[in-house]
Amino acid sequence: MGPGARVAFTAQRDGQEWSGLTGLQGRGCCRPLSGAERAAGWRVYVERFPFVAASDRLRAALERTTLWELRPDWLRLIDNGQGFGHKEEWSGR
């Protein structure tokens, strides 16, 4: 994948009942981070998930991975709790 590659994604909590399902779908561009940007991304990541920094083995494994920046230009929120099929959309185009 090169810089500016188009991607699609979805995020939702596992184990939800369909009647209360909430989640997010989106499309956008992504790119790998390097140098100072990767270092800044890594700091944010370990602040959010401190158990990673606390484990030498896990930290070493994740330090070798690529960190990516995702810039969505279209998002859809699905919230069946407000009624089956309820959705809201946002577009940055």
C-alpha cells in the first residue's frame, strides 16, 4: 500500500444484539507513519494502551509494526438503538 491509498473500514463492539447494534463505517485515505510522526503516534498508542509498554515482549513485537494514519472522508454511524437501520452520514468532500 502506498501513500494516499483508499481504504474502507468498520468498527463495532463484539457480541452486540442486532436490535441494539451500534457501529461505524467509513472510507478514506491512509499512509504509513515514519520518523517523528511514528514516534508521536507510538506515544499516543501506549498512553491509550499502557499494558503494551508494561510488557517487554508485547512492546518489542509492536515496536516492529507499521503504524498508519487514517483520514476518513466519509463516515456512517449505525445505531439500531434508535430504530432498526437508523444511520447518520457525514462527508468531507
